Amino acid sequence: MFDESISRWGTHSAKWDLLAAHLGEDALSLSVADMEFATCPAVSRAISDACAAGIFGYTEVFDDFRQAARGWQERRHGWRPETSDVHFFPRIVQCVSALCSIVLPEALGRPPRVVTLDPAYGPILEVVERAGCELRRVPLTLSGDTPSIPEASFAAAMRDADLLLWCSPHNPTGRVWTPEELDLVASLALTYDVLVLSDDIHADFQRPGRGRYIPLATRSPQLWDSGRLIQCASPGKTFNTAGLEASAIIVRGQLGAQLEEAKRLMGLHNPNFFAIPATIAAWSKGDEWVDRLCQRIDANLDVAAARLRARLPRARVIDPDGTFLVWVDARPYLGSSALLDQAVARARVAVSPGEDFGKEYGGFFRINVALPERDLERALDRLCQAILALSTH
Ligand SMILES: Cc1ncc(COP(=O)(O)O)c(C=O)c1O
């Protein structure tokens, strides 16, 4: 399992057909955060069963979806939200859009002030900026082995803010936040009455013996009970079902109803036909498969960190506690983003450039290790060789 190389050329794949095609037929891709692994058999079965009759009409969300979401949270993360607090959104990005362009501007009478740690997942920030919000980016301190939160500037940004976009575990650095860091977030949010959206899409990638992901809602029942915390869960990364578009937005009270209203305004009711059966199968039958997947990802992360550190000793390679991503500060080798482009073209290996996560991150890149180990090794060898060849010119 997780050893087979599966070609995705010609599948309308963003990662391959859009972003790697220019690199040629033998390109490898470590870019977009979906996986090169076939999903859990129970999920594929649910989709083919749903396909069998050949009728793909309008759908609705029922309690079985909400129960599956709760069951997964309870078994995997020790959190038991009420099913009535679970809301369906196709994508987490759309939930952020609903908040920033509809719910908060209506409540405040002005565009919201939004805080995020930097670097951050680009498409969510794009939505925030397009909604006309004031975006306050707080750069993580990247000097040690582990990126850390600069407490003073974080606190300053939170004062009089309306929304914190929190990402847990953190993309792109793979940080799994400690209980103390979660306490800091909860305390600032409560002190300054800031709404928190915790984007926990990477929550299920637990590495053995590493810091454990904790839902902010369980760490701070006070914040959860206040109705000022939105927890976002998704099978998209964990089960490689991002293209099916399903997420569970979990929030107490009035805000849930407001998000449902905004969803209708955005025309987002009636999920994709396959989204609900696939998600229910994933969250009720996928535990064992995910346990095995986490072992494969853990081994691949070890390979990636060791190889990058050995081949590019002057780079700073973050060995993550969570996610399937590795964030690399390769500035000693890549003085400009043009050099990264050249290295990618020479290696025929796509990566996510640092600038996708903030314009100051030229010379950084992020790789995705969710692919068969031998393909990962080939890709890393080609990439490191190309970077070294260019940097010694
Ligand atoms: C942190 C983070 N949030 C959200 C998403 C996208 O989620 P969705 O497709 O549900 O909008 C991604 C995808 O890479 C991500 O890394």
C-alpha cells in the first residue's frame, strides 16, 4: 500500500496538468497539497456505489453527515461536539469567504480586520484580500529549528482585530501547536473579543512520538462555549478527496445560522453528489487506513528531512510534527525566485515556491512528501542536484 506510482496526467489535475506539464513527460511533482495515493477502499466503494444507478441529482445534508463528522472528531481527536453544531460547506476557503465578505461586514458595518500568521496558505488570504478586509500578517520567527510565534507583535495585531485565521497544524511549516501556544491564542481571543477560525484541515497527520494535535475547542472550553470559535474539519487532505469538496464547519450557536444564511447567498447549498457518501465512508470506516497512511507519511518525512539536510546543509529544513509538508529556507542557495524556477526546470520537479505563502518568502520552498518513497527519493535527488549546480555557478 502507498507504493504504486499512479499517473494523473490528463485528469484535469491542477498539480499535474496545470502546474507540472511545462516540465515535460518525466516530471515529478512535490507541489499542491494533494496526495499521489489512491484513497481508502471504503471511500472508493462508496463513490462507485453512488455511481451505479447513473442518476446524479440534487442532494441535501442530513444527520448522518453530522454524526460522521462528530464520530471522527471523537475517535481521532477526543472532541465530542453536538451534531447540531456541525455545518456542511463544500470548501473551507468558501467558509472564510462567507465570513469575510458577508457575515462579518454585515455585523460590523465595515470590512473586518483579520489577523494571520505569516507564511500562510495563499488562497485563503486571497479571499480575505478580495473581500476588502484589512489583513494583518504576523511573521513567525523562523530563526531556530522550530518556527515560533512572536508574542508581542501577535498580541498587538489581535488588539481591536475582528477575526483570527488560525491554522492548526500550520501550513506551510507543519508546526503542531503546543498546549501553551493554544492557551495564548485563546487568551488573546477572549481578552480582545476576536472571533477565531481554526483551519484544522491537516489535523489527522499525526507523527508517532511527536507533539499531538489538540483541537483549540478542547483546550479552551471557554472560547468554544462563547460561540466565538469556528473549528474547520475536512476529509480532503486525509483521504485525498479535495476534488469532491466537503468540509465540516463546527461552531456553537448563532454564528452557525449566520453561516448557513451566507452559504445560501453564495448559492452553495446542495453538495456535490459524491461529497456526502464519500465523507461518511471516510469518517466512519477510514480509521485503520489513516493509521497506515500516517506511518507512510512519517517515514517519507524522515527521508525528506534527512536528504535535504545532507544535500543542502546550508538550508534550514523544518522537520514537521504534523502535515505532509516540509518548509525549506534555501536562501543560501537561491538568491532569487528566478533561480528556484531554473532549478525546478532543470530538475523537472515541481515544488511550491515560498512566494505562494507571502511575498517575503523568496528563496523558500515547500515540498509535499505524500507520494511513493522511491518517487520522493528521485525527486529530491534531482531537485537538490539542480539547486547545487545553479548555486555554484
Ligand atoms: C491550510 C489549508 N486550508 C485550506 C485548504 C483548502 O481547503 P478547501 O479545499 O476545503 O478550501 C488547504 C489546501 O491546501 C490548506 O492547506
